[in-house]
Amino acid sequence: MSAARKRPAGLSGRAVAYAIALAALATVPYWMPGEYYINVSSQILFYAVFALGLNVLVGYAGLVSLGHAGLLGIAAYATGYMLESGYGHPLAIVAALVIGVASMALYAVLSLRATGIGFIMITLALGEIIWGLCYRWISITNGDNGINLHGRPHPFGFAINTATSFYYTTLVVFLLAMAAVTVFVRSPLGAALMGTRDQPRRMNALGYHVWAIRFWACMFSGLLTAVSGVMFVYYTQFISPQAVDLTASAEVLLMVISGGAGTLLGPVVGAALVVVVKSVVSGFIERWNMLLGAIFVAIVILMPEGLVPGTVRLWRLAWRRLNAQRGAKAEAKP
Amino acid sequence: MTFWLLLTVNSITFGGLLFLLAAGFSLIFGLMRIPNLTHGSLFMLGAYFGATFVGGMLGLYFNFWVAALIAAVMVALFGAVIERFLLRQLPGQPLAQVLVTLGIAFMIADFCLMVWGGDPINVATPSGLTGFIRLGPLVFPYYRLAVIAIAVAVALGLWLLLDRTRLGAMIRAGVDDPDMARVVGIRVSQLFTIVFSLGAGLAAFAGIIGAPILSVYPGLDFQMLPLALVVVILGGSGSLLGSFIGSLIIGVIYNFGQALLPELSYFVLFLPMLLVLIFRPQGLFGRFVP
């Protein structure tokens, strides 16, 4: 009500910006110069879903997970294994989501024994153990050779084997994920989660079950991660331990932190940044890890709050300066 | 029987190596309250440096032990630089410090790949320790026994350092209560640099001592790091005894796992961690919950 009263006339600038962004996203296959770029856009979108999932923990729960690629890998491997065993696409996807979320439950029960730095250590160890499992459990995962997929599903008779159709499928999934995160953050559970991030003891004293709130946040994060795992494996048509290693976990953490943890748009911007830099750079040099590490150090030291909040802050600062100057001139005139 | 005994000796050898790695990790964690995610990278860097010195550089061939010492000192200096010029920039922000160590770990990994390539480098067992000792039907390589002896010697040395010297008392005070230590006039931030470079040097030393057994290859860093993490979660942070016992347990589980359940060898490490997290979150000998 009060928001409506504040802005009675026309659309707010924010709504216009969202409409433009949505229109741009919906027409990507028409204005992108080639199939390669449409594929890069699809990658950005499913990595954005992954980053949104991690951001639920990093940004809103204050729990930094360094093993999330392991969870993505479990969903991706589950899809690959089910398809290889001869099951159909719908069953494979459902099984992947169930297995992914169930693994997240175990992962959460173990890592929520600690918070802060302890949480990082445990999740890192768990992520590496999942990697070890993918690498060594050859009878299931085919070891270093990985699992190849053959074909993508045909939901409702709509074949998604071209770059454009895959892009639209990813876009729908991305928009659903974005809506889910928005609803989650604005829900009472989301508010309680941010409370446990900032004042866990006070929340506990107020009668909230801090552990349970964190656990459900983990489960939501796990669901988004599993969804992105399925999208990932259908995109690459291949899954190997490389997708599960610490580099992959660090990459998605970089997406969240570089864009801005605890903001809705931050992880999306971060995903776009990392995917674009990675695909552009890999065309020229092989030293992606060096650059990844350097960006990490630079962002943490120079812009710890991330690009989205950082830019907003700079913009507001500039705007205020400009207004102040105008005001000063207006006063000086008479 | 022979199989089991040999496996046990190998496990204890690996446990000794893990102790050299994890002792520094645990000390850094105890004092600075951050897991140093470059620790595996420092181990690998030490191994590569050592291998280069042993294998000959600019026509100079170093003795294995001299090479190990030089590599350890070089990496210790590098550790001091990381602490002074990067971690020091982020005081009181443990999360940012951890992320910086992660970033550096990636840079070191890529640097090693660039300089030494992707092929594993084998390091010859130092001369004088190449033989075997025979006890009835059993055959033990001298070198593995030497690694155990070195680990025990380093453990004793560290214990003396921490328990009997002024510096050690200052470090213990910093681990137990950094604020109070500052109040009584201990320059805790100086201790940070000393402990960080000591830990880095020990990790590098472990890397080169382990090289004749493990060889040196890309990916060694992130293979060793989780082991150090699991040791510290198991043994408890900031505790020397915890690192020692934890390393032995993990050494045994890892080696037996690899021999008996090769497909699940990494997974069985999970078991002791699970039990400790459920029943004793501060670790077996830990003083605080991280």
C-alpha cells in the first residue's frame, strides 16, 4: 500500500529495467551473432541457477560452502547413470533431483555441526570426498573417463537438441529459479534465515530453531543445485570428475562473491562475468586457474561486497555529489 | 601376515608425512583461526623445488637433504610474504583471509603446471637409504623407516619448541586467548608471521621428504589439502598431540582403504570425520570448536 502511495504515477524505473532485461533475454537467439554465443548464454543461465542456489547459503545464511560442485556433480552423475542404465529421461531427472536433495540433507547434517570457518572446512572436505568418490568408484562413475549422454529429452514433444531450444528451456528454468529465490527471500523463512545469519543467539532466544532454519535453507540450496546439475549434464552431454573438483566449487563461489552475496541479482551478474571471462580467456591462453585465483584475491581485497552492491554504492555516491553540486549552484545564484 | 605388516608400516610412514603437513596447518589454524587453504600447494611447491634441486639446476646437483632444507626455507619465506602482504591486509576478516588463501592456491597450482609441466616427476631415494631391512620374512625399505624417524624427531622438536621455550609459551598464549595475550604485551601479529612461515616450511619439507614415495605431479596439492583438513577436524585444531594422533589414524585408514576398498578409498576417510563431528565437534584433543 505504502509503496503504491509513494509512486502513484507510471512505472518505477526498476520495473522498466526488469522489463527491458526480460525482453533482451527472451530475444537472445535473434540478436546474438551465432550459435556459439547462444550456447554461452545458456551456460550463463544454468550457472546462474547454480550461483543462486549457493547464494541462499553464502548470502542469506552466512554459510560459505566450498563443496557445492560436489552436489552439482551428484545430480549430474545420477542423471548420467540412470540414462546409461536404460531408464527414460523423466525418471532420470526425477531421480537426479531426489538423489541430489537427499545428498544435500546428509551434507547439511554434517556441515551444520559448525558455522563460520568450521563450516568452510567441513564442506571443503566433503566436496573433496565426493570428488574422490567420482574419481575412484569406477564401476558407477567410470572414473576419469566420465559418463557420456546420448540425446536430450523431448518434454511435451518439444525437442531441445538445438542451441536455441536449449536456450529457451534454460531460460524458463532460470526464471522459475529466480522467482523461487525471490519468494523465498521475502518469505518469513527467508527473514528468519537472515536473522540467524546476523544474530543467531538472539534468534535462538526469541524461540526460533536456528539449526532447522539453516537446514531448510540448505535443502532449498540443494534443490537449486540439483536442478542446475541436470541442466549442466544435458548441456555438456558429459560428466567427469573435473566438474566436481575444488576449482569448480571455487568458480561458483567466485560468481556469488564477485556479483554480490546476499543480493538477488549479484549471483546472476557474477555467473555472466565468470562464464564470459572463462570462455573468452580460454580462447587465448590456457592459464584460467591463474586468472581465477588472481580475480579472487583482487575482488576480496578491493571490492569485498561484490560488483552489484559496489556499483550501486558508487552510483549513489556520484548521484549525491551531483545533487549536492546542483544545490550549491542553485544557492549561490541568488 | 606379511601383507598386513607391510601395510601397517606404509600407513605409519604416510601418517608421519601427514603429521609434518598437518602440524603446521593446525598451528596456523589454532593461532590465526583460519584454515590455510594454500597448505597443500605449499606441500607441492616444496616437492617441486626439492625435485628441481636434486635433479640438478644450472649444472649444480644438490644432496637430497640440502635440497630439502633449501626448499623448506624458500617456501617458509614465501609463506611469510603471503602473511605479511596479503593476509595482513584483512585483519579481523577471517572469511576474506580464507578466500585469499584459496585464490593463491589456484595461482600456485597453475604456476607449477606452467613451470614443471603435467608429467609426474620421480625423485630418487637419497643415497644411503635405498636398501631394505630384512626381519625374517619381512622386508622394510630403509627410507620409509627414515621418514617415520624424521616425523617423530620433528614432533619432538615442535613439542620442545612449544612447551619449553619463550616463543612457544607466547604461541600457546596466542592460541588460547589472543586478546589477553596482546594485553600482556605479546605481539600476536608478529607471531602470526612466524607461525605461518614455520607451517609453510614444514609443509614444504613434508613435500620433498614425501616425493620419493609419492612422486610429484599436478593435483598433489588438492589431494593433500583435504587430508590435512580431515586430520585437523579429527585431532582438534591447535593441538600438536591431536595432529599426531589424527595423522596416524588417517594414515592407517587411507592406506588400508586403498588396499582393501580401492574404489572407496577416499570415501572411508569420511567415517572418522563423521564420528568426531557427531560426538566430539572440537576434535579429539581440540581446545575449541572452530
